[in-house]
Amino acid sequence: MKVTICVGSTCHLLGSRSVVERFQALVKENDLADKVELSGKFCMGKCGEGVCVTIDDVTHIIQKDEADDFFKREILAKV
């Protein structure tokens, strides 16, 4: 599973760094390094709505405080 998190200016201001760090920790905690590929990308075109996260080419918009629930629902449940 390929997970891409926007690290552009607006998403950074909206908390993308904390989302990246939390996803990295959750991948490690759940021993998913061989199943989940995390990457970053500049500007995914949804500036200002929240942090953009793409999973296998499907874009989601999340708030930084939703990272854990989103990970469990959209990543952990599907690997």
C-alpha cells in the first residue's frame, strides 16, 4: 500500500509534519514496514481543506488530530 502525505506549505501549516510522524510511528508499532510505503509530495491541489493523504491514488483530507483514527480505518484495516 502506498501512502503519500502532502508536505507543501499549506498542509505543513495544517499539521502534515505531525501526521507524517504519527504514521511513521504507527507503521513501526504495527510492524507494517513491508506492507506500507510512506512518502511525501508537494501540493496535492486541495490547499486549505486539511492535510492531503493519498492511499493508492485515492485522495483523502484529514485534520492532524484525526491521524490515528484515519490510520486504523484506512490503512491498518486494509493491509
